[in-house]
Amino acid sequence: MIDWSLLFLLILHPALICVAETPISILGHWSGGFQGQACIPITKELDGWKAHILFSEDVDSLDIWVAVATKISPREYLIENTQYKTQEHVGDRLCFTFIGHGLGDIVPTASVYVEGMDEPVGLNTTHVPTGPTTSPGPTHALHPVRKNYTDALGKSILFYEAQRSGKLPANNRVPWRGDSALNDCVPGGWYDAGDHVKFGLPMASTTTVLLWSILKFKDGYVQSGQLNNAMDQVKWTLDYFLKGWNPQTKQLVAQVGDGRADHSYWGRPEDMTMPRPCQFINETINGSDIAAETAAALAAGSIAFKENGDAAYSTQLLTAAESLYSFAKTHRGVFKGSATYYSSRDEKDELCMATLWLYRATHNTQYLHDAYDYVEDLWAWALSWDDKKVACQLILYEETHDDRFSKAVVGFMQAWLDGINYTPCGLAWRDMWGANRYAANSAFVALLSAEAGINPSQYRKWAVEQMNYILGDNKHDGGCYSFQIGYGDKYPLQPHHRAASCPDRPANCSFAQLNAPGPSPHVLIGAIVGGPEYNDNYHDLRSDYILNEVATDYNSGFQGALAAIVHLQMTNNFPVTNNKCPCMV
Ligand SMILES: *[C@@H]1O[C@H](CO)[C@@H](O)[C@H](O)[C@H]1NC(C)=O
Ligand SMILES: *[C@@H]1O[C@H](CO)[C@@H](O)[C@H](O)[C@H]1NC(C)=O
Ligand SMILES: *[C@@H]1O[C@H](CO)[C@@H](O)[C@H](O)[C@H]1NC(C)=O
Ligand SMILES: *[C@@H]1O[C@H](CO)[C@@H](O)[C@H](O)[C@H]1NC(C)=O
Ligand SMILES: *[C@@H]1O[C@H](CO)[C@@H](O)[C@H](O)[C@H]1NC(C)=O
């Protein structure tokens, strides 16, 4: 990790100030990068400008905040004004801060010139006591707001705490939530979304994705001060899965609550009185999709708890994972319960996930062999609660380095980069239902793929841009609008979420609150809402469950991508991004 307490200098060579192309020395450098700030006196009126920075050594990428950087060659970068700041007047100084990334501890020399500005260009000496998460040095130009990814990460975890069903722990951090659904056949787990059903498939898929991020980007969680909260987050559902699986009777809980009865109630989970029927999977009722995904979550959980010092719990999780997978493998067929709302199209992807996490937990190659029976080469439409094809391909690539699987991942990413619609402000827009969620899940896949060495610079740039859109690089409500509730200054106030919409007791809560104007009384901190339409339009309206629903699966890839981005910042691999509608200050 970089020691950001160092100061980095760019120095001016006074003898060279009177040439149009000014060489500079960079004294501040570290393994993988260097940093500095250039200030060029403006000697000619400019409406739009292009500067060229020339390096003596290859520079892989350049981070710059006030302008747009394009790599012309490894040794030449074109720096252009943003659309928000085109005019430069004689007497101004054009300043920009940059971080260059390269291989090893390079110390390039650099020079800069501005196209069409014939007068000599000077570069000034500037101390730059900044790291990638702090703002650049003084400048008169507008610059994109740096996102606080650690803040968004901590808030995402808080959203899951608002979704908790059952008896809440003494350290509950969501003051407007209390104990609820204590008489469920299996208490605990998460309410799925703005409603109060506990659906097995999205709950298990979400837990697996969250665990994947904890295992892969633990440093991101540690850096954000969130590792313990994240372990509590997944333990909440892992406990529920352990209680819900009986290896003797071979019975697993698949769903608690009836979708129709639940959806005809608008109120607090703490006040529910309707029957909450239980649906099980067993030797006569199929559900290998849910059983396998639950086994995947349990197996991934066993690795995480082993690594984080709870060996006994880890063993318990692994034992349950193995018996559950064995049951799923021998009792095939997707769950077709009543009012499930989350019917899986296919179970092969879930079975594949179970085998791969079991292989990672046990190193038993039988599981890897089984994975080959389930993996498909098809390019998934998205990573979702239903479709884990790309996750299976990516993990198999990580384990085997077989090109067959990296090709499938590249195909998936190619579709996302080039084959789908983008909103004018640049969100990769897959579907009107939860557009943010699909983009964030793909961002997570992109960041994992980059980590596995698949097109790292391209995928990182794309992924961070998608996340930046969700966190504010869009034009809704004048721009800088976060689709994550509680992040920044502007965010959704009317999520389609029953509990948050209810005033404090003893006030009643009913369907009147669904249509009540004004902000929900409680801020559902950390949740991302469905997201915009194809044209960036969005309505912060509680009754609009298409654009304004929240859900546990919506936040899963989003949270994983945040941990990955914090990891990139820590390892100095944060990409140069170029969002179309940046939030400027
Ligand atoms: C360099 O910066 C200093 C302090 O900001 C300023 O006083 C000086 O005029 C600058 N020189 C040039 C050549 O811009
Ligand atoms: C980012 O958010 C965290 C958590 O809320 C906070 O402690 C930190 O000061 C923030 N960082 C910046 C640079 O604002
Ligand atoms: C499976 O569950 C159903 C519904 O709870 C029950 O009627 C059936 O007896 C169970 N089958 C087995 C083999 O346990
Ligand atoms: C359960 O799955 C088996 C095997 O896939 C299938 O033959 C059977 O029809 C399924 N049962 C039900 C009730 O869907
Ligand atoms: C809640 O609603 C019931 C039935 O409509 C009513 O009798 C009661 O007074 C209400 N309570 C409050 C606090 O408004």
C-alpha cells in the first residue's frame, strides 16, 4: 500500500521555462506510480484547449480530475478541457493534478505543451499532499467530485440491517426497526425488498455475492472499517440457512410468507398479523436451484469464517453445505412454489456455484469435476439472483486458467460494453426493472475479471464509471443525484419500502403511506433504488415500484463493486474515468 503521508513534488527547471515544450522532473514516486500538479500560465485566449504530456517512460494510465485524459501512446497523454470549463483567459493559470500509474517504481521525466498556444509554457512547482481519495490542489477549474466509496460501502451494509427479520440483536443500528415475525417457521433472515416475504433464492444469491466480495476484496472492507459489520451482515442469513436446513429429514425452507397476502398489506413488519405460511423443499418437492445456491452461500461462508477466526462456525457451515449440495445433486428440479415471484429458469448455474465454493472450501477435486457438468459457455444476459452463468465461468477461469472460461467472460463483458443500450449519461441500461442493479452487478463482474487479469484497465474504467453514475454522475435533479439513499446531498426520499414509509408509533401505518406525499419518515440508508429509464428519466415516487423499489439483491453486486474500488484505490490501480455527466464542483 502507498504511504500517502509522503509529499510529492513536481519541480520547475527555471532554465527551461522559455520553451514551448517544458521538461520537468518528478521527484515523488513509489512502486507503481507518481503524482504531481502542473500549472501552466495562459498566454492566449482559449475557448477549449488540448495539452499534451510527454513522458520519458511508459505510463499505463493517468488519473486526472479537472480535465479529460486520453492515452495517445504509453508515453503521450492528451489532456482536454471538460465541457463545463472551456474558457481560459490570458493571465489565468491552467492547473491540473495527476497521478500516473506504471510498472514498478518508475521515475519518468515529463513535459507539457498546449496546442496552439505559441507563447512559452511554464510549469510551476507545487506541493501535492494528496492521495487518490482527497481533492486535488487549488485550481480555478471545475472538477468532478471524488466519490467516497468507503462511505457508500458502509451505508450499503446498513441497508441490510434494515431488512432483518426476527429478533434483532442488542447492537441493532436501525432505530426505527424492532423484532418482527418471531413466529415464522424459521425466524431470522432478510425481508426481500420493500415487502416482507423471505424468498430463498434471492436471499441465498445475495449472500453468496456478498461473501465473494468479502473473500476477494477483504482489504476494501478493512480499509472502510467495515469488515466486522460485513461479517455480521452475512452471518445473519447464514444462521437462517443453518436453521432452515435439516439434513436428517432432508428439508430446507424455501420461502416464508405468502406473496399475495404480503402485498395486500402496507405497514410495519413489526405489526404484521397475517399468516406467514412456510414452503419447504424436500424429497418430494423439487428445489435444487434454491438448495444449491444455499449450499454455495454456506460453503463460501465457511471459508470467510475460517479466515476470520471462527473455526467452529466455519465447520458447521461446511458440514451443512456438503449435505445440502448432495441433496440438491440427487433431487433435481427447480422450485415451483406458490407466489414465489423468484422462479429460477434453470438450476445448472446454482449447482455450479455450489460445487465451486465447495471446491474452494474443501479442495476436493470431485467438486471441480462436478462443476464441469454444470458450467455453460453461453453469455449470460446479466448476473442476477437467477443467472450465475458468468460467475461460474469466472470462478472456473480463476481455478483452471482455461481459456474456454475467460472467453465466455469476455463475451459477457463485450455485450455489456458494446452490445446494450446506454442512457445519455452513460448507464449501461439492461432493463427497466432495477437498471442500477444490473449495471452494478456487471461492474462487480468487471472488477473481478480485471483482478483475474482479463482486460483490467478497460474493465476497471468501465466499472468505476457505472458506479459513479449511480453515485451521482448523472443529470437527475440538476445532477449529482445519488441513487443510493443517504449518500451525498441528493438521493431518493420515497423508496418503495413499507417500513421506511411508516411514521413512528403509535401513528397508524397503512396504504395511505404508500401514496403519502413527501419524504418517507425514515431514511433507508444505503439502499440503491431501481434506477432510471432508458433516457435517464427517473421519478422519486413511492408508488413507482419499477423505478423506486429497493431489494437485497439490488445492493449485492453494488456493495461488492464498492469493496473492489476501495481495493483499487489502496493498490493504486484506480482507473482514469470519463463519466458523461460528472458531478462537478
Ligand atoms: C509559481 O507559484 C507561485 C506561488 O503560487 C507564484 O507566486 C508564482 O508566480 C508562480 N510562477 C509561475 C511562473 O507561474
Ligand atoms: C468518507 O466517508 C467516511 C465514512 O463516512 C468518512 O469517515 C470519511 O471522512 C469520508 N472521506 C472523505 C474524504 O470525505
Ligand atoms: C415435503 O413437504 C411437504 C409440505 O410440507 C409435505 O407434505 C411432505 O410430506 C414432505 N415430504 C417429505 C418426504 O418429507
Ligand atoms: C421434480 O423434478 C423431476 C426431475 O427433474 C421431475 O421429473 C418432476 O416432474 C418434478 N416434480 C414436480 C412436482 O415438478
Ligand atoms: C389507528 O386507526 C384506528 C382504526 O382506524 C383508529 O381507531 C385509531 O385511533 C388510530 N390510531 C392512531 C394513533 O391514529
